[in-house]
Amino acid sequence: MTKRCWVISDGSAGMVNQAWGLAETLGYEVELKKIRLRQPWETLAPYLTIGVGHCLAKGSDSISPPYPDLVLASGRRAIPPALYIKKKAHGQCKVVYVQDPRISPSHFDAVVCPQHDGLTGENVIQTIGATHRVTSEKLAQARADFQHLNPQNQSVLSVIIGGSTKKYIMDMDFTHRLTNDLSQIAKKGWRVLVTLSRRTPAAVAEKIKSLPSSIYVWDGTGDNPYFGLLGLANAILVTCDSVSMISEVCATSVPVYLYPLPKVYWKHQQFHQSLLDLNRVRWWNGSLELYDFTPLAVNQDTAAKLKRLLTL
């Protein structure tokens, strides 16, 4: 009988993907429970841990019994309902938080957290980067589905561009450097395939979309080619602003280059360095080399550790 897992989240794609990908790797049947919080939990989560039976706002999915075998919660808003389930399930349902909960890990059966966050504890599983939904099977299917993006069967450089955050700024100096680099790579015979993020500043996006037509830039219409770009790639260039994006591209079987931004967040520096130490990534210096590396298996390693810790 297939075991069941609820993924609890406010619906943010990054949060859902981390938990869902781990549940898929564990082999569980997955159901998303999308929640909204009432006040004061909306403002005070994760720190307000009392009265959590009253935390859900209208429009939330039901978290009533029967409970699943496993709950994977991700994002601060998922913490109050996860704690409620842990209390009511009386040990029949394991409750795991994915990311740094900002409260004691002892509130959960286990916590899965990137090692650069520095969280430790008997029930803490540290990961290099984030869990995700990238698998070799999905990439093979996407490669077939999006083969039309490489009609001349050239070597492919897939370019994954994030955007500005509280810690990073994508300015026009960055944009000029990037567009010049991509033009030079295309002139050397590479097929350059580019996808942008919802976080990409409008001015940056417009400049990238004005690249020569020989460079493919997804315009946001039709099926999202993200997995196709990962599957088609012979090498990947990714901006350094997102742990999730970098973790996903490092799940592929091709070399990964990090494209620098003007400032690098110190926690991300630790993450970048861990990947550099493993020779899984290299910083972009203007030239492409198809170097050898050890594949990164974050999902598989995390699932194995979680099974041992919780006897799943």
C-alpha cells in the first residue's frame, strides 16, 4: 500500500517544489495542502506556537483527519498547521520541516535544512543546497518534448537567469556583461537557450529579449521550457542569486557555471564554496569547458537519511 504525504505550504512555488521533490524521492503519494493564516499567526509565524488549532483562515485546504503517514511543511506559514497536526496525530504521522524553521528543531520529528544556514541538532539533516523536483526521467522526457529548440543539433548552453532580491541587484552593468557574453558564445557555434525568472527586472528582461534571433529567449508564452532547457543542455550558466535554481541545475549531468552578480550574500558564499569544493560548479570567466565532476544527489541522499532517522 502506497504511503501518503501531505505537502503543506502557502503555495509559493519554491517552497512547494522543495517538499514535493523530497516526497517523490521517498516514493510517497503526494497531496498539496495550500493554507492561509489568520491573524495573529499570519504576522507572528513561526514564533507563535500556541493556539495553532485556530490558525487557518478561510480558503485553506482541510487538514482534518485521517492524517497521512508523513507531513512535509515548507515556508514559515506552514509551521502552525504542521504543529497542530503533530499534536493531534499522537505520533501516527511524522512531521518534517523543510528549510530553517527559525524555531527549535525539537518542535518537529525532523528538519531538512541547507548546511549554509548553520542549523544543527539530533533531528536535523543538513543538505548541500535545496531539495527539488528535477529527476533524470523528467529531463529525458523534456529533452524529447523541446527538441525543436535545437533544430540543428548544436551544442547547447542553457542560461537560467534569476533576478533581484533583498541581497542581490541586477543592474544594467550586469546586463551588458551578460548579453555580450551570450553573444560571444553564440558566435562560437553554441545554441544559446535562455529563460528568465518572475524576479528578473523588466529593464534587464527587455535587454536580454533584444539579443539576436539566433539566441532563444523564452517569451513567457506556451509551455514553460525550463525542464527542456535543463534536458537539452551540454552546459548550464545560472545566475548566483538563488539556492533553489542552483540546486536544480546541479541535479543535471552537465557542467554548471555560476554567473556573478555585483554583491554575493555571505550565506550564499558558503553554499557556492561547498559546490566549488566538490568541483560541481565553476565561476563563469567567459569561456566554456566541459569539465568532469561528481554528480550531486541531494534528493537521494536526503531521502536515505530521513528514512534512517524516522524509520520511514
